[in-house]
Amino acid sequence: MINSYRGFSQLSENKFETLWADATIIFDTNILLNLYRYSPTTQKDFFAVLEKLGDRIWIPYHVGLEYHRNRHNVKDEPIEVFPDLKKHVTDALAKISLSKIQKSSVKHIVSDEGFTTAIDKAKEILIDEISRQQKEFETAALDFDVNDKIIELFEGKVGQRPVDQDAVDKLNDRGRSRFLKKIPPGFMDADKHKTEDNSFSDCGVVYEKRYSDFIIWEQILEFAKSLKKKAIIFVSDDAKDDWWLKVGGKTISPRPELVSEIFTCSGAELFHMYNSSDFLRYCKQYNHTHISADTIEEVHLLEGEYRVGKLARFNETRVNPIDVEYSVKEWAGEFCEVYDFDGKSHGFDFFSIFEGDVTYFICKLVKLTPTDMVTKIKKVIIEARSKLSHQFYEPDEEGKIHLVIVVDGDSVVPFRKLRQSALVFEEFLTICNINDLKLTVGFIDDMNKKFENFWTVSSEQHW
């Protein structure tokens, strides 16, 4: 019976040992791009793993193509941390004020001059330390070229380019048919053709972005036919549901359809998929490769920062409104008993969580980009404030309505940039004298369908 349903069968310990002893390891685009985002130590540890695997590593042609098209978008991301951090420190210290102390009964005890001098000294020490670490990081980056190392390691280990436009068009036709039937992988990218930047060309051949995952999968299937040892490991940080079987928010295994297809179409005998941190963890276990716990932890954290890896997206799919409703409602339940949920409140595109006549939360799903992130969130704040009417919305016991902005899955803003923007919006609420709103910004975790908030702020005068 097991042979009839191989897509659903779990590998035994003996088969895992055989898999790791024999498998060709295939890497997705996001794995290569994330190598730019690691610290120098983790980069070197990861490359050491690839070097030890030797001729067992391989990438489809389309992975290499996506890598080269996108690497310039990500290679400078780590450097951007340092100026952002300096600004964060400067802004935070600038907000420390003696105003409250001066109004208190202990104002005669505190010296303005001594307090200000201490703040200035703290700022100088912190900025100097950030500058030192930035210089150290930049020196290490100059000494180690990620692209050169990737090219060296994958020389002769890249799949064949499609022969012509006709070959790609046939793949597109197959992909279109599969997407209509929700056959994985790639069908969750079906709406990419609706964006302006929905195609690109290479060597005179035009590719539609929505079929990228499917083309990668087809190139893996074709390559697998040529292998003498019919064992394959595919490593990807793409967490979408068209790659993974998920139950109760937990990732269980590769999609059974993918496992069945690679067995049937290529003759593969063993197949498994890993994200990058699990790949390192099991590589350490089965290949006896030295990999530090710190390296695995950093790689795991980055999987959360760049859930898919392509252009630092939260995930590759639009957030399902139903997921938004239930995830935010569950999160809100930690603060109040949530009795009801209104999907389109009073004629505008917010939804609310309320109890009787008291509204505790109003929420909106927003798509952001790095260039319009601040502007769009400010616009939503103003929109919410101008449309709120107390005949429909009653503030909570603190006198505030809680505005929750859920970042849409199509957004391309790195988590780091949003995490560090809290002070910007706290200042905005203060300057605009918006004293009856709390603002929370967060996202729906694609892995467990839970709402994860970056921060909550409100006007300084009322927090």
C-alpha cells in the first residue's frame, strides 16, 4: 500500500541517513540571496557547508537567473542597519526631557546641566560604538565577496537555459493550467501578472514572474531524471502553502503532490525539503559538519525577517481577509473580551472589534513599499481619525480607540525598517495632537496565521 501513496509517507531514520549520504542538494533563489544578509561569521560558516558538499550542490538555471537579477537589491541591506540605528539612538535620546521633572516636587534636586551632559555623553558613546561596528562590518565585507564565492562554488553546477521562447511559452501554458487547478507549486503567485513589473527578459526570452516557482520545479524534475543516485534535497525559505503541507499552522512536510510528482516523473527514490536553518541543523547531524549554534540561530531569525527572501517580502501572497479577521481577533482577546467583529464598518474600509457599543479596535489591511511606508501609514492614521464618529465608535476606558494596521503580504518592506519606525509615528501623533488613538502595526505570520505586532505607540502626552 505504501508504494501507492508515496507522497504521504514519512521517511524512516534509515532512509534519512541514505538521503543525506547520497542526495544532490538543490537551492532556491532565496537561499543564495540571504547569504548577503548574514553576518560575516555566518556567511563563512554557510559557505563552509557548501564547500564540504562539493559536487553534490546544484541550482536550476532559473534560480541563478533570479539571483543575478535581484542580488543588487539585497547586497547593501545589512549596511543600512547602521545609519538607521544611529538615527534611532539620536531620536530616542532627543525625546528625553526634563519637562516632567521640572514640574514635579523634586525639580530642585535634579541639575539640568548635569542631566543634559550625561545624555550627550551617552549619545557620543553609542554613536561611536555603532560607527566602530559599521567600519568592522564594511571591512569584513570588502575582504569577502559573496557573489564571487557563489560563482566559484556553483561553477558547472547550474541547469540548462530554456532553448527558446517557444520552450518557455509551453512551460507558461502548463503553469497556467496547473494554477487553475491549484496544483503546486506556484499557484499562489497567480496574481503577479496584475502588477506593473510582471515580466522580464533574458537572452531574448521573455519570462512571466508568476510562473517562476513552477519553472524552477520543472527544471528540478528534468534534472532529477539524469541523476544516478535518485535522492534529492531541496532547500528553500519560501514558506508559502503551495510548497508546504501545513496543519494547524504548523509546517508538516513538503506538499504530498510535489513528493508524488518527483517520484513519478523523474524516478527519484528519496526526496525531502528543508528551510535554511533546518538544512544546517540536519547537515550538522547527518554530515557531521561543524556549524555553531549561533549560526543556526541567526539563519533561523532571518527566516522570520525575510519569510520568502525575494525582495525582502513578508510573504509572497496577499493576506487572506479571513486570516486577518481571526488572527487580529485572537490577538485582541489578550486585551479585552472580544464579542463581535464587523468586516466593513459603517461604509468605509476598516473593520472593527467591539463589545456592545464600545469599540476597542479598528483595523485596516495596507500594502506598503519602502518608498511610501511612512506616507501610507500616516495617511491611514488621518483617514481613520477623520472618519471616526463617536456615534459609532466609543473609546475604551483610557479614552482611546486602538488602530491596528495589518501589513499586506504583497508588501516589500523589510521587517527591520518597520520595527525602527515606531518613534516616527509616535512623534506624528504628538505633533498632530491625535490623543485618542493608539497605533499598532503588525503582520499575519504566514507560518502560524497569528498576528504579530511590531510596536504600539500613541501621542506622548497621553501614553
